[in-house]
Amino acid sequence: MKRNYDTIASFYDKLARLVYGRTLINAQLFLLHAIPANSNILIAGGGTGWILEELAKIYPSGLDITYIDSSVKMITLARARNVGANNVDFVAAPVETLPPGKQYDAILTPFLLDNFTDEKLEGIFPFLHSLLRPGGLWLYCDFQNTGRLWQKGLLKLMYFFFRIFCGIGALRLPDAESCFRKYRYSILDEKKFMSDFVIAAIYKRVLDR
């Protein structure tokens, strides 16, 4: 991407709250109970980092977190958060630039995959998959297509806004669900919000794929 979320980092949370209320927050909070204690976690596209403080409320210590976002300004905001005694490695870079080989117990992608076209996701998904240990958890929350007209309109406005201000290449939601099926993830739990417009799902990587 030629631009990223640097342009809106200072008011991103306020904008999301204005448009969606607490929906995006509640979707992410739903996933946190699945994170094991003393685990190694990748948070990809975490934004301003408020979720780090919520994690610290559950686990004041013992977590080893890699926190990556392509926006330098988002990472700067995240660094100022209270993470307790957890170890957090902040990385200001696109997620696909992470070095391969490291294995995580859980990967959290909060409203990350909607930034990618289907073609881009075909490369990003298997890379993230390779970073998750067999039996590990992929904590996924994002928008989904429901066919409701008001949601279609909101998605169009959202993509127009982020294309202009952040330079994202996507024009519509990618088919993330088919990626989870392709790599044979099993779904352990899920919850839908805002008339099914937002989904939070806990996926488990099967041992043999």
C-alpha cells in the first residue's frame, strides 16, 4: 500500500466508535477469553493498542506478544498502553514482512483481512497459517456479507473512505471463510454482532495441516 493508517491514527478509535458504537470493541473482547495463559501471541493489525490493556486485565503477566501494524503512528500509540508485565515486541511493518519460522500459540487478526483483495489474501493467509503452531488458535473478527442493503451501503462507504485516506487496494470483502475451509480449520466458537454484519470466531488449526 502506498499509504496506510498513519493518516487517521489520531482519530481512528473515535471514528470507529462514532460509526459502530461498541460493536468492534465487543467483537474483539469476545475473543480474548480463548487466549491461553503464558502463551505466545501474534496480534496483526491491532491499531492503537487498546486491546493490549484489555489483555493485561486478564493476564497481568506471562504473555509474549508480537504486535505488528503497518502504521508507525498506530504503533506509537500502542507503545503508550499499559501492558502490565507482559512482554510486547512492537513491529511497525506490513504483516507479511515478519520473519518466517516463529510459531505462535494464538494469532489475532482484528479487522485486518478486510484490507486485502482476494488475490492478496491468497498470499497472506497461508503465510499467517505457517506462523500458527498445529493446534493453535486463530482469533478472527471482521465484517461479513449478509445481503442487507444498509450493510452493503455502509461497506461501500467504508471502502471508499479507506481507499482515499489510507490507500487500501480492496474494494470489497475478501472470502476469508473459504480460506479457513481450505486449510481445514475447525471453529470452536463464534458470535455475531450488528445484525450479523460483524463476526468474531475462534478457529483452531488442525494438527495435520
